[in-house]
Amino acid sequence: MIFPTDIITFIYMVATLPRRLAQARRARGLSQAGLAQAAGVPHSMTISAWERGVNLPRVDDLATMAGVLGVSLDWLCGLTAEGGPLCQDSCRIARHLL
């Protein structure tokens, strides 16, 4: 059974994922082709389509990209505000200061 909150979450994810994918890729200094190669995605055009919201990646591709980009899967999908590239950088800086 699908609940209205599931539908709302899915719609939010579809709206958030393209922007966060591009943001995390840029924060890592990767081109679309570089991300495609690192994540084992066959074509950089696929990354472009995902970043434009034309298509959605499979769950296994999402998990791989989250790992390559150093972000949480929940952040990438828009389910949390924590775990993004800025958080990762802040945590790394904080560790060096301690």
C-alpha cells in the first residue's frame, strides 16, 4: 500500500536529486565524464540526464555515486540536510583542528 507521505517523499526526491548530484560532483571537482568513469556508469550523457532530471538512476547506481562523491545516500536523495559535501569538508577540517 502506498501512503501519501511516500508519494510526497518520492516527488521531493525527484526534485532534489538532480541539484544535489550536480552539487556533490562539482564539490569533488569531477566532470560528468569523470563521475561516470568513477561510478562505472557507461556514458557521461547518463550523468547529464540525471542532473537535468530527465531520468532517474537505479538504486545501485545511486549508492555507488554516493560513495564516489563522499556523501550519504540520504543526503543525495534529499531525505536529510546532513551528510552532504559541505558537511564532509567541515568534519574533515574539524578533525584536523582537534
